[in-house]
Amino acid sequence: MSTSTSGSLGDRARSAARSVRDAAPSGGSARRAGRSEPVRKGARVGIAANGVLHLLIAWLALQVAFGGGGQADQSGAVSTIAQQPFGRVLLWVLFIGFVCVVLWRITSAIWGFGYVDDEKKKLVKRLTSAGQAVVYAGLAVLTASAAVHGGAQGGGGGQATAGVLGLPGGQVIVGIVGVGVVIGAGVMAWHGAKKKFTEDQDLGGADRRARMLDERLGQVGFVAKGVAIGVLGVLIVSAAVRFDPNEANGMDSALRTLAAQPFGVVILTVVALGIAAYGIFCFFDARYHRV
């Protein structure tokens, strides 16, 4: 076959591929919607809203450390917002932000991270983005429910774990989930320590002080969250081994477990301050993340 013929076939193949791509209006529309300016701005609001929740969780964790009440997790934080003047209005704002993050994350999971050259690395980032879409979808449901009912509804990780433990092979499933949570926590801590989060930020326009604060807050925040989530993973594994779902009752249970250890007040205080650092980091990330 001649070179000209091969080139002609190649041109026709590329033309056919473009035709197939252009003939998928639903996919193109979804991509445009996910990257539209309102969704992009809303996503930044959602990232900042996550920072607000983490600051409240940190405050509740400090109360736990010093013998106070309150539920030191996302449900507790959302309930705290709901109890404030205009709290329900704020919850609806957070809900809209979280929904925008979900749309943006789904778009990124399918088409995003064009700035990453390594295909394996791009795949990992897309899978991570899909996971983040699930997390923010949960936050959207939580805030909407709290806005409607005036506070986060009960349930908790204990009931979810109990449901899985009641299934055939439930102990194995819960144990595997717990190990996965521990591994994920370790990856999160490593991600923070190595400042990997900056790869998805555009810090070109940031001054030296803003860049330094972004990096330090991210490092401390990711490591602190990794510690807290790692404890939660251990509790999930323990719940599987002991067949006791109450041992894995969410982040609040993990933080209270830290408080019960020798020097627990000091440990939990440090972790709470780290979670607060992550909350402040979210405000920087809302500004500099590649959305």
C-alpha cells in the first residue's frame, strides 16, 4: 500500500472518529454543563463549604477532648449550623455548592486532568475524582436533610455496619472495608506530607506568603485527617472481629477513641487543630484548585 493511500486511510479514520465524537450531543452537553461557569463557581463555594464543616468538626472535637458534649463529625457540624439564626438558609447554600462539586467531579472523572501527561497518574486522579463525587453527594444529602428537618437525622455508622454484619459473609466485608479505610488514610497522610495536593492547584498567581500557607495548612490538615480516618478504619476492623457494630460509629467514635488513650487530651487536641488547619486549607483550595 502506498504512503499516500495509508495517509488517506488515516485521515478518513480520524474524520470518522471526530464524527462519532460530534454525534454524541448528550455527552458533549454533559461535559459543557459540568464545566460551565455557574457550576465552576458553585464548586468553589462547595469546597469552601467543606472547610466550614471541618472547622466546626475541629471545634466539636476540642469540646470532646476537654470533656464536653456534642457529636464531633459532619452530622454534628451540620446540626450546629441548623441551630443558628438563618442556619437553614446557609445549609441550602452549602447544598447548592456541594451539588456543583458533584457535577464538576463527575465531569473531571470522565474528561478531566488534561494537564497530566502520565496516563496511569491521570487514571488515578480520575478515580479519585469519582470518589470525591460520592463524598460530596453524601454531604449534599446530609445538608438538604438537615435544612428540611432542622438538624442531621440519626443513623450513624453503627447502624450501617450492623446492616452489613447481618449479611452472609458480613464480617469479611466489613473487615475488608476497614482495611481499605486504613490504607486510604495512609495514602491521604502521605499525599499531604509530600504536598501532592498542589498538583491540582494553580498557584501561578499566588504570592509567596499565600503559597506557603496553602502548602503548610494542606500538609498539616491532610496528615491530621489521615490519622483520624485511620483510627476509624481500625475501629471498623475491630467491629468486624468482635461482631460489634457500635465500635465503628463514624468519625465521632474515632475521635472519642483517641481521647480515651493515655495523653488522649493532648493527642485529640493536636488532631483537632490539624482538622482546623484542613478547614482553612479548603478556603485556599477553593481559590486555587483547578476547577
